Amino acid sequence: MTDNPLLYPGAAHPDLREPMIADLVRTFYERARLDDVIGPVFAAAVTDWDDHIVKITDFWSGVMLRTGRYNGRPMRPHLILPLEGKHFDRWLDLFEATASEVCAPDIADAFIIRARRIADSFEMARASQRGEFAAPRHSLR
């Protein structure tokens, strides 16, 4: 892993580095695991937290720095979970608060924009799977 910004063409923010992504993911999941709304969903779905943190850190590294380290399919596991709108809302609220605490404001904004798009995408896919319609709600905030 390198922290040379010249090796991250297309990065969401020029000052973003891998350690900040790792810190954000770790801090978020520490909080999410204790959360009354999303904590039980995570507890039922995640058996190896160390592995999950590594995968999600790789995911966000790919999203924010275009590192290509994540090669999974993030939508698939979420489609089998018993998720509702309240879960997406709480995930996003907690993620936004954590990003705002861990990152400088402009870097937090870059994370939040992408997190809102991801939340909308996952929520719309869940609705489609159920034969329902869901308009984007989070990316419009």
C-alpha cells in the first residue's frame, strides 16, 4: 500500500490517504455495532469482523482513491438482508457523523456524497427486488 498521491489518479480528494479511510471505516463500525437500529442487522450478518473491516476498507479505498483493491459485489449481500428504509437512513446518518468527525470537512463531503449515492442505489435495488418503486432519497439531501 502506498500513500503517494500521484499514484491515485481520479481520487475523490487530493488530500485523502489510506490511513484516513481505515480510520473512518474502523470508527464507523465500532459505532454501528453498538447502534440500536443497525447493530442487530450487522450482528446477524457478520461473523468475522476483522475480515469485514478489511473488505469494507478495500471497498472505500476503491470508491475514493480508485485503487481497485475491492473486487467483490457489494449489492448482493445487502439484497438478502432484512433491510428497510430506517436501516439505510440510520447507516447514512451514522456514516455522515463519523466522516465529519474523522475527516476534514471537504474530505468528509466527498465521502458523504458517495455514501448517499450508495445508500440510494442499495435502497432502490431492494425496492426493485420487492416489486416496489423507490426514488432516490439520500443523494438529494
